Amino acid sequence: MSVWRRLGFVSCGNVNCKDYDEDLFLEMDKKLDLLFIEAGGNRFTIQTYNSIRDYMSISAKKALTKKGRSDEVIREHKAIVEAFSQRNAKKVEEAIKNI
């Protein structure tokens, strides 16, 4: 089983996916976002993110109802993680801009 599936990120193949735990998906999305933000080392950005994330979760939950959106989220995060693992700041920036 892939790490993405264990974390709740399930590829649904361009369908409105309902065979995953939506709350777990959103929680893992939140944790991964926070990991990216913490990597920047800016305390103010971290505090700001933590204070608005619950509000962002409302729109994120709605966005997941869009056909294929969960697959898009997975692709976006994989691109960012790959760029981080290569220690390539330019690729990280490009991957984030492509969201």
C-alpha cells in the first residue's frame, strides 16, 4: 500500500470519489500543508495559517465534491514533495504556483 493511500490520499480516477475517508483526507491535507509552511521557518506565517485553516477546511471540503479534485490534490502535493526531496527551490516554487 502506498504512503499516499495510508495517509488517506486515494486516487479515484476522474470520478466523484466516495470510497475514501473525507475527514482523514482533509486532516492529512492540513498536516502536509503545515509541514510545507513550517519548512519556511516563518513563525508569523505558521500562526496565520493555524488561525485560518479551519475556515479553509470548509471550502476544501466543498472543493472535494468536484469530480476529480482529490486526484488533482494528490498530484499537486506529489509535485511539491518531489521538488522538496530534490532540494530544488525553483521546482518547489513552480509546483506551488501550479496549484
